[in-house]
Amino acid sequence: MATFDEYVRNGRIKFRDYIMNAKDRGINENIFAESLTALIRSDPWDFMNRTEIEPIRGLLKEIIKKVSSGTGSSVYMLDTYMGGGKTHTMAFIYFMFTKRDYAKNLDSFNIVLKEINVIDLPPVEVIAVDGNDLNDKLPLNEQKVFRDFLGKTGTREEVIGEINRREKPVVFLIDEILDYLDKRGEKYPQDLAYLKTLVEGISETEKSVIVISFPNIKSDKYEKYRVSNIDIYDTLQRKGKSYVPIGDQENFAKVLKKQIFEYIDSTIWNEINSYIGKVLTKERLNYNLKEYQEYFPFHPMLVKLIYERLSSFEGFQKTRGGIKILAHASVDLYRRIINGEKMDSPFFTIGDIDLANEDVKPLLAKDNVFGIHNLEVIINTDIKNEKPDFKKILTNVYLYSLFPDKDKRGIKPSDIYISLLKGTLSIESIEKMLTDSLENKIYLDKENSTGKFYFKPEPSIYAMIKSYQSELSQKDDVIKEYLKRILKYNDPEINATVIVDIDNLEINDKKLFIGALSPEVIRKTKKKSPEDIAREIFDEIGQKSNSSINNVVLLVPSLINIEVLEEDANRYNAVIYYEKDFNKKKQNEKDKTYYNEIIDKINEEKKKIEQSLTNRVMKYYSNVFYIKRDNLEKKEIKDIDKEEDFRAKILELLIEDEKAYTSEGIKNMNIDTFFRELLGNRSEYNISDALRNIKKSTALPYLTEKAFDKAVKDGVKEGLIGYRLGEGGEVHYREDLPTFNYSGSILSKDLASRLKPKSQPTIPTVTPVSPEPTVGTSPNLLSSEFTEIEESITSYDQAKRYFPILRAIDYRWGKYRLHIEFDLKDNGSIKFDLDSDKVPELTRLVEDLFRISGNTIINVKLHFKREQVDYYKENWKRVGEIE
């Protein structure tokens, strides 16, 4: 079976000359003249030859019979929509009488004459009046066209007399009279009165005729004059007949075919009818074969698109607009056929229209006609550059998106299949292509309730951003910006930053340094795993002169699927650029409401991207590395979705592994163990040297200077260390130490206790209770949310490890309640019922009580929340393993 292009090439379908001649130089727009004045000045033979007589056959018969024999009506109203063919009909009547020889050369016209037994047209005088050309400053009876013919006639009798003085019938053609009346303002009633007089006079002549055109009877313009001058319209309707020139869709199709095609081989139908059935029944689709035959070579859906959908727009001229679109589309199609393009079916289909063609696009992308934003943008961005098959599919979607009622916009894949008539496609494949492209198309969307695809005037913010992504490459900057924001500690003891250049990296060893490796640094290492990257960076930092690594913590991203993070970074960058561009457009647009809606959607999408990017940065930069006892240690941050929690988790991991402390976190450190490790076998250690050792040695936990200061003061107060300034200086031990000098020394507990005079232990200001503790007096502590745990501490070594755990739980999860009984055997007992924030005050008491009585037993009752229990058991178990 041949396709449309083959029929054109072998001459079995022939476009009109004006189309074929326009393939190189374009169409002469005069053939689409809109006014009666312009039409009657056009080439009469070309005009008449392109006119389909069938829709106006009845009207022509009536007029010809009237002027020939005097039978029939003298008054005719052409009642139609804008672009419904009324002006074209009047122009044909004009040429029919003024170019009678041309008319007689038309076979279709001779058939009309034969049907009414008229051999030849009589001589007729034609008066053509174009309302657009009338002077609105003058009343109708003073217009030159009427004055020259009728003089100053003012009555019905005078009109009849003037016409009867002529030796031949007179045909009045009055077009667009309402446009003139509109311009007349409040003066129009006198013009309508004159029009009534003219109509009444002509209606009483023997062979003269008047044809007046009006817009659709339902139009606002028609209603205005009908209501206010009901008698005049009653006169027109009573004395005349109404005609709708084009009429139904079938006649509309005939008009289109006549305007576009010079010749169509009627035998083609016998070759293609079985093809239609084969393609459509394959998908079990119903069809009207007669409709395909009547509209051929146009696909019926193409005709219906213009007749039913495009013409629903108030500003679209149905006949003239449809012809103009198809004429320009045909020129482009003919050009493509001549250049060798192959088509898919024997029909001229919707998909064969190239919306991107510079002559077609303006006709189908007019905001002022269709009242829809961004039509040209939709064509340029979502349709123009697609592959042929998909481009035709999208063309169908676009043209079916042009409809005044938003709820009826769009087309189903099954209807696209019918429209294309391409057997190698399927409904399923069409739907898949459209569905797969939803994410990338800026204006394409789907109505899930109906299954229709359509183009919406509002851009898909997601797709628009994606289109910007392809043009941008600053993803590294975005990732760094987010890392800086996430690592923004409000703590002067922490220096958190993004590492972009190892060579120029400066590390202040007085602070805890947390560094996230930038994408550039990651790529520079050329390593394949976070561990290898971290090891290399630590080596480079350690090789720098005067650089400490004990205070360094590195955040290294996971390299698995890191392109997802980079894509989010590009999306963020794209939405910023898109927002700027769109704001510029908004400033130049009149429709601020539409643009404000888009800005709101941009902001919504930006928030989503920001949240997604924040989460991804935290997810990929979840590997925490540091050096401990010269080994690379790795901890992982899991299930964190808030920036503040991410920052806190880093510190928490360092505290849990006894790696690093700030002054705030020092309360979770076992100070006794720390100073034992720091002093080693020393009984006295210069503070400056000790601090230097803390910064350099990875065998020790790192303390910020402020944390170290607090540890020294707490250690002295709790009797874990002593302090003196110089040999022979005053020894401070078991007392408050408001300040100290770095040139001084810390003393071991043994040395400090020997040098400092001993005194009886004092009980800290914690109020004991007697005779029975009031454990859990708070109703909350007695609820099912809390678990009671009992423990007995039987040695000082156990106590030293036990109480830091209790302090850590208070730090991590907040205050809880506990009951403590110190059983001193022969020396009695001391009981306390207190909140966990008082635990530090018991530390010194514990040591004193064990010194007083080596048989001291500490009985503890704890009231924990569920999350505190696991931590407690895990850490207390670890103490048991150490012992």
C-alpha cells in the first residue's frame, strides 16, 4: 500500500498550484483576504476555482432563480460564526454575476444551473458594501456607496422606485454591517431604520436581491441589536431566509479539500480501505469507514480538530483560519515530500503538521487567539527537536491541548494511535513513550483520572530545573556551601570547615578541628575508598611542619552512587538560575498573577531540593575518621535528618570512643583515667608539656585548651591530681582552683596527698534522706515509660568506671532519678535520693568513703527511660569485661 507522499510524487494527489509554487518563496497571503473589499479585488478565476460550491448550492439556486424569473425570496441573511464562510460566499456571488464567463467554466456551477433549468445568468448590477470600509462619522444613507446608487431616498417607495428605474436586477451584498454599527455608538438606531427601509423596499421588487451577513445569532454583538431593535430583525427574518454557508462538518471537509487539493484520484480509496481496518482492528478499535472516505486525503481527526476544537475559541476564524493553517502546513509538507521525506499512512494526518515550521507556528501558537500561555515555548522546548515518530505523537498532544475548557484538554494514547494510522506502533508503545518523557518534558503532563496526556501552560518546575542542569557545572560549589552550613558549630572550641586545599590548610591545635573533604580534594587523591582517602589526607597533614593530627577529625563521603549527591547539587544550582531568569521575565509581563503562581511553585520545589540536598550531604558525608593510638578509626553517622543532630552526633561519637572532648563534653570523660594515662609513671608533669603531649599523641584523648583547663580544675577539686606553681610552690589538692599557670605542674594523686596536709573528708552539699528514700516520687518516673535498675558497687575501681557512665547518660538523654545508699558497715550508712545532674558532686565523696571504709558497698537504684537502658547495660558490661 502506498503512502500519502507516494501519491503526491506520482501525481495521484495534487496540491493546488499556489501551494506547490510557495515551496520556495512562501504563500501570497492575499489569498487569505478577510474583507469583502479585498476578496473582490483578488484573481476571480483562482478564487472561484478554489471555492467548494456544495455548501452554498441551495443559496445560489435561490438567488439565481430570483434574478432570472422573479421566484423566491429577495432577502437573505448569512447567519454564521466568525470565519464561517459568509464573506467568501458573498465574494463568490459577486464574481458569479460580474465574471459570468468564469462561472460557466466551472463544472460544479453548470450543474447548479442545470438543476434549476437556467441556461445563462441574466445581466445583474451588483452593489457590494463592506461594513469595515464605511465612514462611521456618516449615517448609512449618506455613505457614498448608497448615495451614488439610491440618491437621497428615504422611504420604502423611493427605494422601490429607484431600483425599478434600472433595466436589470440589482443584487446588494452587505457584509460586516455590525462592525459599522458598533462604531456608530448611540447613533446606530437611525442606521438600522434605514437598513429596514432598504430591506422592505428590495423585498417588494420583482427580481432584486439583498444578502446581509451577521455573526452567529448567539453572539453578544447580534444580541445587542436584536433586543434593542426587535422590529427590524423581525422584518429581516419575516421577509427573508437565513443561510449558514458552510453548515455541517461534512461540508467543512469539502471546503478544506477544495482549497488545498487540485486533484485527488478517486480510485485510491479502493487501495487503502482495507489498510484502515487492518490497523484499527489490530487494537480492537471501532471506526467509521464512510467518514474516512469522505474526508480523504485528510484524516477525519484533522478535520474534526479544526471544526470542533480550534473553532471553539472565540478568536479563531473557523473556515478561513482552518484553510490558512492547512495551506501553510501543506506547503511545508510538500517541500518535505519533494526532499524525500517518507510518510506513515495514506492520509494527511495531524502528526504531519510541523509545529516548528516558521509559517505554521504563528498560526497555532497565538496567545491572543487561544488564551493559553507559553504555546510557542512549548513547541520550541518540548516538541521541536524530537525524533520523527515521537514528534508526531507530541504534535497530537499539543493540538488536542488547545481547547477553551481546561478539563477537556488532552488526548488518550488510543486516539493518538487512530490519528497516526501507523501499523508499526501500538497504543502501549505510544503510552510508554509519553510516560517515560514526563520527567524530562517541561510542559507535558498526564491527567491520571482520564488517561489523557496534555501540554499545560505552566512549566513543570522539575523538568525546567533539569533543563538548566545540563547547562551548569558548579555542583562542587553547592556541595561545599551546604557542608559549611551543616558544620556551622556555635562553639568557639570547634573549628569546623570544608577542606579545599591541603597545602594551605591551617589547623589551630587549641581547638577541635572537624574537616569535610571537598569534592576537589576527593578527586585529587584518586583513591577508591573513603578509608584510603582519609589515610592519605592524614599522612599529608602529619607531614606538614608543626601540624597536629590528634585534634583532627575528617568527614569523607561515601563514593558509592555519589553522582546522586552531585545531581542534587546541580538541581539546586539550576533552580537558583531558573528563579533569576523567571523573575526577569515576570517584570516584563502584564499577567502578574500567572507568573506569581509559577514563582510560588519554584519556591516549593526549591525547598524540596534544599531538604533533599541537606539530607544527601549528611548521608554521603557520614564517614567520620580520626587517628587513635596511631590507628585509623572509622565511625559512621546513621539515620540523621537534622543538621543540628548531625553536628551533635559527631561529638557524641568522639566522646563514646573517648577520642576528643570540648569543655561541654568533659563531664562525660573519666577524668581519673585520663590523668592516670597522661601522667603515666610521672608524679609531676609540666602543664605546657602535658598539653603539648595531648595535642600530639594519638594515644591520649584530645582536649581543647578550654576543656583541659576545666579537667585540671575538676581533677584538683575531686582529688584526682594536684597542682603547684614551681618546686616548693603551694600545693592545691581537693580544693577549688580558680586559676592556674601553664608554667606550673600537675601532680599525681599520691604526690599531692603527701605534700598537702590531710584533713577529714567533708560531705558535699547533697541532702541525705532518712529513714526511707523517696525514690520515684515524680508521677512520670513511675509510668510504664521508665525501667528500674538496681546495681551494687563493691570496689573503688568499679566506682571510678561506674559514675562516668551515669554522667554520660545525663549528658546524652537528660536528667533521670536515682537512689544511692553508701553502706559503710560498722560506720553506718548514708542515703541519697537525687537527680542525675548531682552525680558529679558525689565523685569526691566516693573516694573518701572508700578510704574511710574499704568494705564500703554502694547500692544504686536507677529510673531510666528505655533508650537509656541499652546504653547503660552496654557500657557497664564493658566495665565488667575490662575487670
